[in-house]
Amino acid sequence: MRKHYSREDLGKGIRGKYLKDYQSGINLVLLRPEVAAAFPTTEAVNDALMGLLKVAESAGITSRSRTRAKGRTD
């Protein structure tokens, strides 16, 4: 923590706030406000990321594309 912050500036933390989501296998990701505005739903975010993944795989720049290139499937 930087010297110019004090513990009181951070507010009260909530222990285990995301524990249930973590245990259920949900991957919680916080988006920047401008990204959240462009992709306002879970489906919109996932569709955009799946499109990006397909482009990356076709270019051979992901670990998934390298695995498939060796003849293995996920």
C-alpha cells in the first residue's frame, strides 16, 4: 500500500464477499466502465471474447491453437 493511503481511506472490507461464486466455479471479472458500457450483458461479453478467441486461434497465437495443431482436442 502506498504511503499516502491510510487504512481508513479504504473503507471496511467484507471477508469472503466472493467466496460462494469462487466455490461454484464462476470466474468473476471486473470490467472498466467504458467496456461495461459497450458490452452490457454477460452474453455480449462472452460473444465478443469468443470472437476474439477464434481470431487468435486462426492466427495460431493461443495455447488452445497450439494444442489443436498437435492433434489433441480440448
